[in-house]
Amino acid sequence: MRNFLKGKKMWGYVSGAYMIPKNIEEGDVVLIDTWEANNAKIITWINNSVEHSIGTQLAKYETAKEVWDHLQRLFMKSNFAKQYQLENDIQALYQKNISIQEFYSAMANLWDQLALTESAELKACGAYIERREQ
């Protein structure tokens, strides 16, 4: 989503660089309309990219930045219950009757999700990152 929004030159709405214009003058109504239209587009794109159960949580937010911040808290912060579930899923994953490529993709997906729950301190530790990638 980040790359998509950067490609559309709308990342600033999510990062907070583009805020709704304040102290408007009469001629600035167009600026507000443009900001609101772009903000609504981004929220729609995000809603169309997440599961329905997550999308319903996002309805209470009015700006793309608030939506993004909520998703970041949901998926990027350390969450011990989520870590535990992912570790169990990794241990329980067997190749069974799927191809090696499908098995590798499933395993890599679980490890990538687990990496998203790591604390900032772990992400800054080069030795840990190297070992994790092995």
C-alpha cells in the first residue's frame, strides 16, 4: 500500500505531511475539496485492501492518517498473542501434499508476519536480523 500511495503521490496524506488546510480564505475552498477527495480515495483504497472485519474497525476514522495509524498499531506493534499464534503455526506447518514452492511461500509468509511483530530494539540488532534471515 505504501508503494501504491507513493506512486499516486498521495503518501503525504498518510504520513501526515499533507494536512487539511486551515485558516482558509474564500479562494481556498478548492484546496479543501481536493484534500477531502484525495483523503476519501485513500481510505477507500485501504478498505478495499483489507478483510471486511478490519474494514469495519476503520469506519470510525475520518482521515487516511488515522486509518494508517490504526493499522500500524494493529499490525506493527509487538503483540505476544499474535507472536505465539504465529510461532505455533510455523511449528505446525508441514509440506504434506503441496509443492515445495507452496510450502516455502507459506513458511516465508508466516516468518514475515512474525518479523512484523518484532520490537524496534530487535530490528536494530544486526546479529539477530542475520540469524532470523537464515
